[in-house]
Amino acid sequence: MHISIFVYGTWGDIRPHVVLGVALQQLGHDVQVVASSIYEKWVRERNLGFYPLSTDVNLVVKENVSAMDMGIIGQLKIVKNVLKPAFVQMGLDVLEATRQSDVVITVEFGLGLLFDILRVNNLRAILINPAPLNPSSEFAFLGMPTARKGFPFGKAYNRFTYRLIDRVQWSATAGARNEIATQHLGLPKSKIRDFRALLANSPALTTVSKHVFQRPSDWSDLFQVTGYLFDDDPAWTLPHDLTDFLASGEAPVYIGFGSMPDSKPQKTTQTIIEAVQQAGKRAIILTGWAGLGASDVPETIHVLKYASHSWLFPKMAALIHHGGAGTTASGFRAGVPMTIVPHNADQPYWGKRVKELGVGTTPIPRKKLTADNLADAILALTQNDEFRRNAQTLAQKIQAEDGLSEAVKWVQHYLGKIKL
């Protein structure tokens, strides 16, 4: 089959999709990745086809970094208004890229944008979700409060939270989707009930360890939990200055917020430096999209642009990060205690799971981050032996899993049911 993998996110989003794509192509499928042109060389080196998006939504987000300081309503306005032209162009690119495809693999949010394109190009969808998104009566949508025990309508409430998020997703992409449908495809505006029917009937793989998230009993056969899809970046070259820093003292604390922009990077950097000094520890600061770091950091701090998580994390005393799904997975596998500083999306959920699993402290919301509470987290992570024992036990279980083989098995199963 011809499979298109549509990824509009960051490195943390594209890596697991490409890992899966390589495995599927090795089984005889024709796989292409549809993503920002900045990933083209990296994808083609893995012998996959590539169709470049002519717009990069991530650049638009970075240009509107002030949205990070807004509430959810303000962020939704950015999505609906500022991002609309980018979404329209992205949808038209996917329309052309998938003319000859049989299947699109993407994340759930992408399905709202591509709803009419799937129908026009007669495509089937398989969703790859880095967090549990499929409806269940056993718990509310991630990040939303679960009904209290004994509440008589708890199951109904839990399912209602998913319908609420369906509407939010549908609304966020409405402007772009409707413009594509009415002005480019000659179709009427689609209905949310049809979108919900598509979600209910599209296979979805939650690429999370079963030791971190257990599959609910009320999921249909279409919804499976596979385990993580890791990309260990074997081409990464270890910088000499990083080697020297690690050899010069005790294991440092890793602090980085990945692809999360920051409207005040200098202030955040100073907060981190003060916290590390208060705790009396060594640290590695990842610059990330926020541009953290400074030229005059103390000798106990090393500023790093990039490092392979699979190599770096096991050498750390503790991890403090934004809670991206991929970063959290790498932290779990490394067996190192962590504190999550969630910014948005599914990150509060991962912060909560870290605490519940006993492998780290209570999360610190980004807007509440201070030198004092960050220093407290560093001390707790490095002094609490139970955190490390629990983290190492969880790591052993995750290391014994083969999420890629499980994901490939289920994709093949679903592909076998598709009638062309």
C-alpha cells in the first residue's frame, strides 16, 4: 500500500512517526512523509519518500510566542485566526501529496483539518496518539478532572469530556477546513457528527508503555496501546565540551523545555541559574526553542544546544523538562527521577503521571515556576532514594517492551482490513 505520514509538529512529533514508517517500508509498503522541508534531508536519509509542506506552522507559533502567556481562550484565538492561512496551505499540500495514497497516518488533531481531503482522495486514516485520547468512561480526557468516586453520573461525565474536546478541535480547524472544502473542493461545510463518526471508526494506536498507561476495558478493538516508538539518533556526535563537563564533577541535573517558546528567555534562564545555585548542584541547560542560556553562566552549569536523550538522560542525576510526550518517555526509559514544568497540551497529564508513578515530584506549572520551587524540586529529586528506585524499576519494564513491533503488528492488522 501507499502510505502517507502527515506530521506538522516538532522533532519530538516526527521521530516516532518516521521510526514506524521505516519499519512499514521494510515490509514492502511505499511510505512517504509529508512534513516541513526542514526535515527532508533527515527523512530521505532513512530512505523514505518526502513531500515538503510549503508552510511551517511551527514558525508561525514561534513568531507569536506571546500566546504562551495567554489563557486557553487566547491560544484558541491564535489557532483560529493567526494560524488559519498556514492550516489552509498545509491542507492543500496534503491534498496534492496524497493523490496516490491509500492510507494517511497522522495524529488526531490533524484529522479535523484533513476531514474533507480524506473523502476526496478516498483515504483511510490510522491515528498515532502519543497520549491517551480515545474516549473512555473510566477516566476523563487527559488534563480534565475525573469524576469523584461515588458520583452517580461519573461515567457519563467522563465521556462528555471527550465530546467537549472533539468540539474544541473541530472549532479550532473550522476556518481552514471550511475554506478548503468550499473554495477548493466544491463541497459544503462538514458536520461535527460526521467527524465524530470518523474518530470512532478510525484505528488509533496510543504509543505509550502499558506500564505507564493501561488500556481501558471499554475501548474497542480499533484502539490499542503499543508501547513507545523510540528513535535513538545513532548519527549524533558527542561534543567534547559535554564530555569534559560530565567528567569534571558529580552527575548534573538536566533542565530544558524543548520546543516550548518563551517570551522572556533571559528571565527564565536567570530563574534556572538561581535555582541550581540554591540547590548547590551542577546542571545542564538545554537552549531549546526558548533560547535559554547565557554567555556568563557559572562553571557548574553547561549550556547545550542538543544531545541524544537516549545517551544523555541515563547520565543525569535528575530531569526537569516541559513534559513533551517524547521527552517524558525517554526519561521513563532512562530510569531517572524527574519534575515536569508543563506549558500546555498534554504536558499537565504527564506531570500528573510522573507524580502518580512515584518517579518524581508534583509538577510545577510554567507560570508558577520560581527559583525557590525549582530549587526545592532539584533537592527532592536528588535526595529522595524512593524516586530513583521507582524510576529504575519502571525503566526496566519499559526497556523490556518492543513498542515498534507491537505498533507494526497492529498497523498491518488494520491495513489488512482495508478494501481498496
